[in-house]
Amino acid sequence: MATPKETLWVLDPHTAAKHEILGLYLAAWFPILSTGHSRIVYIDGFCGPGRYKGGEPGSPLVAIKAALNHRKTMRDELVFWFIDERQDRIDHLKSELAILDVPDHFKILPELERFHEKFGAMMDYIDGGGKTLAPTFAFIDPFGFSGIPFELIERLLGIEECEVFITFMADSINRFLEHPDDKVVEHIFDAFGTDEAISVAKGGGDRVVKLRQLYQSKLEKVAKYVRYFEMRDRQDRPQYYLFFASNHVRGHLKMKEAMWRVDPKGEFRFSDATNPNQMVLFETDTTSTLIKQMRSAFDKVEVVTCLQLRQFVESETAFLDKHMKAALKQEEARGRIAVEELKTDGKKRRANTFPDGVRLRFMEA
């Protein structure tokens, strides 16, 4: 999508899906983080006007709505920090915010500024004063690839309870890799924090995939859990990626749950290929793919518990516990796994169930 010039613009299907994922995840994130913390922070780095031409809510309103749905369970301070560099959009956002009925502990801060400058200044202030940043979720959603220096993302993820959800415009970067303007090249360098991206233009193969792999590898060095979703256009070509990075297994799990709940219909298609050896298209049968992954991970283990399988599935694959249990049920029906009748606690296992204490062996396929 081209960068819109007007204050409000038409909501495209990809963005609608992105916002659905965001809302679903925040509906889980706000209650989880508000327990045990006196303050949590939501940052929207390229917030826009808060509303689309057709009246649909933008990301700031999506985030506030998710929090309002849990206002009764959240009593401590919740900070919403909305940043945009265009005065007309900040003005429109303020008009949208002015009509909302929010509790006093919701602190809403719309600011006219460039994201990387404002956020960088905040990080400098925290680091310089020896202060600690409250648990933070940063939604970084630019139209292009300027103003998102990897150095800032790395600093944020260096704080244990901070997470990022980033729109990574790989196709756009690919088209500008050989641009003669040094400023454009500098933006690409900043986005990756390395000049390796520029060298992609000199090699063969799929440049978009290589750019995605490079960005993924950078995130994996600073976060324990990294997952991305691919947004494809009508010609089935990768357009951009949604990257999520976190240091908490529960956050990773909740993001996967949100992504799986979004129906991949219409003018977009999601695919999850965080593992370069797998491609999960949500329109296809997922069972065979997951079975292959579990067999590959535990092919040298004589007996494995469902707890071990679940931890692997939730942490290392695109799938969820429900997918694992469906796959195991199918494999047992086909006689391809041998399941022990007694669980690790000595109690008998109910047929067709796979709780954590169940032990099994993978048979020859």
C-alpha cells in the first residue's frame, strides 16, 4: 500500500487483519501484565489519526477498547503513548480520544513527534538516570522502513518484560536496496543495524526471503521468542511481515493464539514460517506438518511425555496444544504411536486424551 497523503484513508484488508491480531493479543496482555505491576505501558509508534475513512477504529482505539473490556480487573496505572509526526493526524486522534469515557488510571498521551526520536530520548533518559521501564508493549507500524532503527528495538527487548510487534516492509526494502540516494541506504542500514541487508542485492535467490531471514536472525539474538506472519498480496507474493518478539513464553503463546484466531479469508493470506523448514498455510491441513516436526524433534527419544511435546510445540513451532492433541489422536488411531495406559502419576489415562502426564513412543512411520 502506498503511503497515504490525506488525514484519513481507506482501511485495507491486511491492516484490518493486523488490527484484529493486535486487539486479540492485547485482550490477553493487559490482564496478565496488570497483575503484579503498578504500571504498564502501551506504545503505538506510528499511531495515525485513530480512525479510517469508513469509520473503522485505528490502532489507538483498538488498544483502548481492549483495555476497557478489562477495566474492572485493572486498577493500576495504564499508560497509552501514541506518537505520530503529522499534526493533522494527531489533532484528529485527540478529537477521537476526547469523546471516550476512560477511567482515571488510564493515562493517554498523544504526541506530535517522530517515533525514533521521541522513543530514543525516553530510553536515554531511563538509562541515564538508572531508572526502570515498566512492562511495555510497543506496536511499531510504519508505512515504510525509515524511523525504526534496530538499535532502539534491541534496547527495548533488553528489558525483560518488554515486547514488540513490528510491521516489517520487506518488499519495500527490496525495491530500494540499490537506490542511489545515500539517505535511503542509511534508513535500510538503521532498520537492520547492519550493512548485511545491502549485500542482499548482490546475491541470488529470493531477496525478500533473505531480508526476512536477516531481520529474524537479528531479533532472535535479543529475544527468546520470535514469530512472524507473512502478508501476501493478490498475486500471492509476500508484501510484508508482522514480527512479534518477546522474552516470555506466555506472551509468545498468547500471540500465537491471537494469530490462529484470525480467519485468513478475503484479499490477504497469512502464512507462518518462523522455522525456515516449515510453511504453514492456514487454508491447509496442519496435522501432517506438526507430526513431522514432533517426530523430527523426538526421533531419538525412546519415550516422551505429552508435557515435553506440549512445551516443544508451544515454544518451537507455529502450533498450539489443541493442534498437538489432534495430531496425536490421529497418529494413535493409525497405530503410529504407542501410548502408555498409566500416566506418570499412576492414574489411568482416559481414551483419546493426551494430558501432560501421558507417555508415548513414536513408531516407525
